[in-house]
Amino acid sequence: MSGESSSRRGFRVSRSEYKAIAERMKTIQEQQMRIVRNMRSIKYKVAVISTKGGVGKSFVTTSLAAALASRGKRVGVFDADIAGPSVHKMLGLQTGMGMLSLPDGSIKPLEVPPGVKVASIGLLIPMDEVPLIWRGAIKTSAIREMLAYVEWGELDYLLIDLPPGTGDEVLTITQIIPNISGFIVVTIPSEVAKSVVKKAVSFAKRINAPVIGIIENMSYFRCPDGSVNYIFGKGAAEEIASQYGIELLGKIPIDPRIREANDSGRIFFMENRDSEAAKAFLEIADRVIEIVEKIGPKPPAWGPTLEEEGG
């Protein structure tokens, strides 16, 4: 019956609750508009994904960022792994260092050699041992707020380090960042990783996002005598690339100095420029530049014009 009480139907909402919901929706809309404006200053937005944890995705992201910067590109890295941020540490920054908040509410990312800007929740928590016991909705809100208020300035590339899987954080990034240039998939050559990482490629294709290519980390170990040992197996990246018609961007060898640099908060790429791994990252960076810039920046997404903003 039309006159039936809302409470009897189980969804009665008070006026104060309506007001709170309206205010929340207004805040989300304002944040989305800020994200759109911020992203307009960034030519290429590249998400680094792997549905398998433990493959070294954050290391690949930070090393690729350093390699791109060494090629003269203006680069930023956004750590979207809210529960387990590690990008800041791999770029030589300490947990809890903070980011500068400006009077207008915007946030300045930190910058490390060779000119890579960094934003991570890890810079805002007091210590590594502090767990962020947040449900998906709070993680989504944190990602949206950081993307809305971090002022990257003019960038050529923003690399987005995604958490493992295809859950809330990954979906949030793909929904609120306009015109993502593409995904880079990271795997290791083991059979277990291969079967799981295929989901990352399928995910990108399901949302109609281009896959720039796949990188195989921990691909092999070169022994002192020059021989090669395929510790985790061989051929996984080639199989995925062939099955899905994507490019194999490169293979990163195992190097004990990678672990040492990551654990001590030093940038491996900067300290080991002559290593086989660093040279592989430079080749990958060159290939990413070639692929992404051949396509060119995507048209501006929806959002207010300068005139509508009052400019």
C-alpha cells in the first residue's frame, strides 16, 4: 500500500541520515572532480598489477620509475597497497616521514633521486608495526582522498602500485582514475604464479584496459662462472604473453643486492646502475616509453572546464 509506513518496509531513514548521506555524496563528487583535475596534468597513468603476492611487484614498480626518470621523464609513484605499503621504503624513505599539507588542503608528495615523486599511506602511519585494520569501504575512501589531494604537478608518468588480487583497491583505481593508459603485469616463472597471474591479464581485458606488457621478475640467477640457473622455473612469462597476445617487456634476474637494498632502504637501481638487473630495467623503460607514447595521451576525461572552474 502506498500509505504503508517506511519503517514497516524496513528502510525508514531520518532527515538527519538523509542529510549525512547527501553531504557524503557531495564530498565524494568534489573529490572525484579534484582527481580529474589532478590527472589532467599527467600524460600517462600506468597501473602495475599482479594477482599473485610475493612476485616483487613493488620492487618492479619503483625500479621502473627510477629507470624512466633516468631517461628524463617526470615520474610519480602512487602506492595503492593500503594494507601493506612498501614503495616508500624501496625508494629510500622512512615510514612515518609524512607529507607536507598545504593551507588549501592539498598534499605535496615527497621526491627522491633521480626525481621520482612518491605518495604512500606508509609515509603517514607512525611505524611499520601499526596494522591498518580497515574494511574495503575505508580503503576505498583512503585511496580516493589521497588521489584527490596529492598535488603531483606536471608528470609524464604516474605509476600506480596495486595490491595483489582484483579486490576493492584495484577496482577503485580503475573506476576513479580517468583514462588509465594501461596495465603492466608482473609475474615470476613458477607454475603457481603463472596460473594466478593470468587472472590479472583477464581482469584488464574484462574492463577494456590495454595491457602494455608483462615483466618476469626473479627470472633466473647468473652464477659467478656465467652459467644460468632457472631457480623458479622457465617460460611462464612467454606462455602468458603468447596466450593473451601481449608483449614480454623483459626479464629481471635474481640478484642478492636487490634484497640488501630493499631491506636497508636504498634504491637498488641507483646504487647498481651497471648490474644486469638495472640494465634490464632500462631496456624495459625504453620499451614502455615506445609503446605508451606511440599511442599517445588519451583525451581529457569528464570534468569542469577552466571556465566552469572560474579560470
